[in-house]
Amino acid sequence: MKERRTYVKAIRMGWGEGSVYFSTEPGTTPDEYVDEICMTQEHTVMGWIYVFKGVKDGRTVFSMYNATNVTLYYKTVEVEE
């Protein structure tokens, strides 16, 4: 049975020249490539926020929280269960 799964394939914070971009897609430059982009929730005084972390070679290379200037790019794939 095949199941559809959606994951974050890339993330951009900011706009234009000053933006920061990371991606899990092949062909991405070494400075922008990460093995995985994880999304977790953390509780703060203001409530729950989403935190995005990029992992490369088992190390966290970036961590950013959800904000109005964060753009997520998703990819849906079918996997065999």
C-alpha cells in the first residue's frame, strides 16, 4: 500500500539579496544543502511556536522559528508501506 507524505524540502528567511536559503534538493550549492529540515514545536511565554532546524552530517546547521518572513517549500512523495 502506498502512502503520501509531505515534508519541507526548502526554507527561505527574508527576501531578496539578504535572504537565507536552505534546501534538501540535489544540486543545491554546498553552503545551502542540508540532509533534512525538521519542524518541532516549542512552548514559550507567548505560547507555542514552530522551530525549523536544518541537519547536515548529523549536526544542526541552522535553527529558526516561524515568523512572517519565512517561506516554506513542500514536497509530497508516495512511499511503500
